Amino acid sequence: MPPKKRGKSPVKGHERRRTTATKADADAHSDAHADADKMRPYIGQDDLPYEEACVRQRYSLKAWLRYWHHKAASPTAPHAAKVLLLERAVRELPGSYKLWKLLLDLRVDRLLDPAATDPATGLRRPRADFPPAHPEWLATNACFERSLMLCNKFPVIWLAYARFLMHQPARISFTRRTFDRALQSLPTSQHKRVWDLYLRFAELVGGETCVRVWRRFLKLEPHQSERFFASPTSGKTSYQYWIELCDLICDHPEEMAQDPRALQSAEQMVPAGENVLVPSERLDVDRILRAGIARFTDQVGKLWNSLARWWIVNGEFDRAREVYEEGIHQVATVRDFSIIFDAYAKMEEDIISASMERLAAQAERAEDKQDADGEQPPLDETDIDLHLARLEKLMERRPFLVNDVLLRQNPHNVLEWQNRAKLLREKGVDEKVIDAYTKGVSTVSPHKAHGRLQNLWVDFAKYYEETDRPDSARDVFDRAVQVPFKRVDDLAEVWCQWAEFEVRQDNFAGALQVLGRGTTPPRGMHTMHANIRYNDESRTPQQRLFKSIKLWAFFIDLEESIGSPESTKAVYDRVLELKIATPQIIINYAAFLEENKYYEESFRVYERGIDLFGYPIAFEIWNLYLTKFIGRYAGTKLERARDLFEHALEKCPPKFAKTLYLLFAKLEEDYGLTRHAMRVYDRATRAVSDEDRAEMFEIYISKTTSFFGLVSTRDIYQRALETLPDRQARDFALKFADMETKLGEVDRARAILAYASQVSDPRMDPGFWRSWQEFEVKYGNEDTFKEMLRIKRSVQAKFNTEVSFISAQILAARRTADGRTAADVPETFVKSSGGDAMEELELAATGDVIKEQTGGTRVIGLCIGDDDDDDDDDDDQEDDEEAGGKEMHSIAGGIQKQSVPAGVFGGLASKAAELGEDAGGPSAFGARERLQGKRKRD
């Protein structure tokens, strides 16, 4: 026996694999050491910890990523160091997707500018330092290839590689093969991502490559054929291809089938040359073009014209007319209709022109029975008249055809249904008019109606009325009021039109009966009627109609015109019971009762209206009510009128109280007691709004003066000063002081001015201080004038210490810089060369510093002076005396003199008389004369 063969020892095989692995590890260690030697020049002191970590943990992804992030964050790290680092990392971890992605992105960004991307193609612009022949492109390609040896199931790497190759136009075939490799390597679920980029690459390349790529794609996705025809490779849409197909068919009719019964399907069409078909093949042109018409429903005008043109070029004019008529009756847009109609009319015009030319040529060859070609029969004028009649009929039909198109667009267009009926009425076709109205009211949905559906029903009824068929009109109205309109007002308008129709028929009782039927509430309890709201959309308009104020107003007008007072009152009362009355209805009801001598009932109507409405509407009703009551009874029922006024003023807002109080006071003045009238005025000054209070005080003072004299107005003035705001209080203080001056009470007037000065800033209210100054010049003396100046200084100092008031002053001064007037700008703010001497005196006394700027804006300074803070008041008084002397001397010619009662001066009067006798002047001196006398004595 031959010796048995011995198998390989498993121990030796294991040793052999260990030897191979040891050699591979040795090679890897040698390559790693080689990379480490290359990178040694780029390793700095801060890189040593990361380097040691990577040496100790060669297979740790986190160690390499930390090293990479450290290197990437270093602005001084060269590109070669980063590449070598990632190369070392992928050598140790060749299956790591993250490391390969970082390395590939680093190399790609080195060649392509990330900030310069073409929006049309999505490609980036290559950097100028790396031309297409640079070896770095091939190195990057090799890096992608190395990554795909182990990471060939990652679509991101394949797409990045393919997109990078698209930047290399010299490697089109290699790019295409790379796409094919990607499709072969990746699972089918990832193919869509590859095909999107693959098709974009094909469109950029174009030519035969593009067509072949698209053919492969359409085998997988046949329903995407639209994208190929609409792709940038063709530059045309599918609709444009259909139009070109139609033009091609119509331009080459001799190559198409002539007998439609011998036609085959369009799928058998095979091109045999440039726009040439195989003679044995036939095309069903009618079927092809109708398929396009069914596909493009919104752009069918040109397709219908192409189909008609096909029959025209084949001499089938009757078939062409049928196509035109079919297209006109099927299009849904006015644009398509205009295209078809214009082509239709042009065909008829061309036929007429050709027929007339043939008839003229036939007349020249009268001896021939046929034309020169011997194929066409002779023509006569009857044929031309027939063509002309057909064209004329077509033009007459145009408005109706357009109306049909618009109704096909929106069958709920009320305006077009009305226009259709109007066109038929112009033609005088009664049956068609009725059919149009009937079809319109049955087609239009109330909730989808475009326009006012009630007008269509009313026009329908009016047509019967115009044709003397009132019973038919009533039937139309009866049907119309049962339609569930969208709004209650629409239904109410139909009822009103029905009533007006009965009035035009002189059937007044029928009109009232119609309105009574329309305003009848639905069946049910009274409590249910109260719960029905007019704006409740959950109920039908018929259920809410009885609360339509429009219908009730028409009912009221009709009752007032043809009804009796009792029936009219019943209608008004029903409206008030339903609580749907408007203020105008209340006023009309009261006026109606007043016209019919029901005065007390009219007053009760006013009161019911006041209960229904609150202010401000109640104010108007009260005003009218009280005026009518006073006009009716005058002073005969004074107590009742007073009660009415008290009731009106009880809940009256201050905004509306002024008119009622004036009316109340006028009643007391005319028919009551004067003291009652004054009491009303006094109440009015407390009850009216702040805007009307000052005016009310003026009226009160005027009335008090006319009835009781000036003295009685002191208490009123005093309360006005306490009640009114500061600005109005100043005005009343000046009037109060003027009144006291007229009475000779100079001291009281001075006290009033002193009281009002506490709220009058000299810089913001110069008019007040000017008035007080004139008062002191006329009636005061040196001491009172100094006291006025002292008060002025103290008031100004008080206002200067209030920060809010200072800011308001500055804003006011800036505001006057743009549009200032003499009345708006305080005179103490303006210092000119020709200024008043008294102003200079006040300026010196108060120490105001006013700086004028070139732009016209004045900056107001506070009380700034050169004197020390510890100056006593004696120096100020001496300055005032000197300034006052200059002032009195400078205004001597401009002051109006008036005698002052001697009692005002007391013991100073005798001394003044002595001084006057010594100076040779009058016995009663003003401040100016006294200061001059003192200077002379000194």
C-alpha cells in the first residue's frame, strides 16, 4: 500500500499566521516610525503631551482627535503638519470614518476655495496656486481611493469624491466610472443621493454622455421623463415640445396619414431621418393633439388651433369649424377663448377672401365651367353670401360665447348671469330670458355666490313685472324668500323689494301684508324669541329675519305713509319690545306722536329710548326731550321740568353735563327764580369736566354780575382760584384784580396778584408780571414796587430749584427756537438793544443771565451773580432802588396816569401832597414822581 499522505500540521499553520501578522505589525511600525520622523520637525513643546498620548494609545480615536483639534486650533501649524498627523492617524486606524473625513476635507479645502461657490452649478472655484496640472490633485484623488478601500459603504465619501472629480474637466470618463462604482458599492436605498449628483454631472457635461446617463436613469425611474425633457439640456418645457410637435405635423401634412381609419397608434412612430417618417407608418394626428389638449387644460388655445389647422391644411374646413366650435365651448379661460375665436374668425375671413378671388377669376374666364385646375367646382355669389352670413353670425355670438366661458370659470358668478339675461333681453327672446334666470337662480349657491344673489331674484321678478305678469312675479318672490341667503340683510332686501312691487301694483294692503308676514317671528314661545340674536350665524336667516331693523324701518315708513296712527304706533311699539330700535327710530317715533298731538306719549317714548341706550346716545335724546318739553309746557310744569333735569343730570358724565346745566339754568332764568339759576350755575362749576370748568366759571360770573353786581362775584372768583389749574387760575386772578381795582379796592387787588404770583414763573409767564408791574406803576408806591420785585425774585428762585420745572423751561425755550412768536416767547428771554428799560431793571434785579447763540436758540441760565453767597438783603434793596429810579425815569412818557383814592395811601397822602407842592406837580404821585423827588432831595 502506498504510504498515507499526511495533512498540514495545525500547529505549523498557526505559527505561520503568527509570523505573517508579526511581519505586518513590523511593517506598520516601520511606516509609523517613518511618518513620525517626517513630522518631527513640526512637533513643538506644546505638542509633546498629545504626541506621547498617541504613542501610548495608538488605537485610541479620542487621542488622535484631541491631537488634531489642538493642531487645527494652532494658527502657526503648517498644512503639511496637519496632513502628516491625519495620515499617521488613518494608518493606525484605517477603518475610522471620522479620520478619513477630516483628512479628505483638509486636502479638498487646500485645492478649492470654500467661500467661492457657483450658485448655478454648486461647484467651488479652484485656488489660483493649484492649476489643473498640479500634483496635489492626483495626490488628493489617491487619498480618496485609499479611503474607499475600507470605507466603500459610506455614501458621504463617495459623493465628496465624485463632487471633487467634477472640478477636474479633463477626467470626465474617470468621473463617470467613479459614479458607476459608487452605484455598485452602495446599497439601493442610497442610490437616490448618488443619482441626483450624477444627473447634475451629466447636465454639466452634456452631449452623448448626458443622454446615456439619462437613459439609464429612466430605466429605473420611468415616471421622471418629464425632468429629462425639461432639463437644462433641452432648455424647453413639455408644453413647448407639444407646440413644436403640432407645428411639425401641420408643416408636413403630406407625410402624415390622410385616411383616419387606416391610422395606427402613435407609439409606432420611428424616425427614419431628419424630420422624416417611414412611409409605411401612419400617425393618428387627431388622437395625438387631443391627448395634449387633455393634458394641458389651462393652455389649450394653441393646441386647439393646431388641431383645426391640421384639418385646414388637409382641406377639411367643416371639420376645422367643428374643432373651433368644440374648443370654444370647452375652454375655461378668456385668454384661450380669444386665441381660438380670433383664429376662427381669421379662417372665415380667409375663406371669404379666397372665394372672392376665385369668383373674380371665374368671371374673367366665363367660358370655362371650372377653374384652370379642373378640380374645384365653380362658385357663385350665394356661396360668398353664405360665408359672410356665417362670419356675421359668429361675431354676433361673441358676447354670448364670452359669457359662457366666464360662467364655466365660475358658475356662481351672479353678475355674469345678470349679464346673460340682459343680452337675451336685448335680443327679445322671452323664453331664453326666463330660462337664463331660472338656470341662474338654480345654479348659484347662496354661500358661494360672487355678487348679490338677491339682485338676481329681484331682476327675475321685475322681468315678469315689466311683461305684465304680476302673478308670476309674486311666485318668484315667494320662492326667493325661502332661499337660505348668506346674510339676513340679503333676505330682508328681497322682502322689501316684494313690498315695493306690491306698492307699484297699487296693492297697499298686500304690501302691508307682505311686511307683516316678513316680520312675524318663528313659531315658539316668547322666551325663545328673546334668545334669538340677530348675529347668530348658527340659525338660518329666516329665523333671524324678525329682528332685521332694515325690514322694520321699511315697515314703519310704509305704515306712516298709508296706515293709520294706531297701526303705526303698534309697529313702533313692537320694535321697542324686540329691543332692536335705533336712536333714529326713537326720535322718529316721538316726532310722529308729536305731529299727531300725542305729546305725553312722545315724552314717554323719549324716556323709553333713554332706558334702552346709555351715554353718549342718551345725552342726545335727553337734549331733544328737554327741549321739546320746555317748548311744549314752558313754565307751566316747572316742578316736573326740574325733576326731569335732576334725573338727566343724575348719571350724566362730566363730559356732557355742560349743555344740560346751561339748559337747566336757562329754564330757571326764564320761568323760575334767579337764585335757583345761580344755584344751578354753581353746581355746574363743580360737575362739568375740567375742559369746560373755566368757561362755566366765566358764564357764572357774567350771570352773577348782571343779576347781583360785581361785589357778588368775589366768592365765585375766590373758588375759581382754588379750583382751576394754574394757567387758568392766573387769568382769573388778573380778572379778579381788575374787578377789585374798578371797585377801588387796590389792596385787595394787590393781595390777589400776590396770591397768583406763587404759580407764575417770571420766565414762562411774563404777561402776568407785566400786568402786575403796570398795576404798581399806576396805583403803587416805592415800597409796594419793591415788594413786587422781592416776590418776583423769590418766586423765580423757587421755580429754579425744581428740576422738573427747569427741564420744562429748557424744552419750551428750544421749541420756540423753530416757530416762536411774540406772544409765545417770554420777554425776559429776549434782550435786544432797543429793549424796554423796565425789562433791564427786572433783569438786573433777578440776576438772569441770557446767552444768545448764533443760530437763534437762547440758553436760559439760572440766577448767576458775582456777589458772594453771604451778601445781605440790604445790598439787594439798594440795587433795587437804583434800578427802580432808572426804570421810572425811562418810562415816564409811556405810562397812563390815573387818580388813586387817597384812602389807599393812608398817612402817605399828606406827605405826597407836600412833596407835590414843593415840586410844583400834582398832589397825587405815582412811583416815578416819588422816586424823582427823592433823588432831588438827596
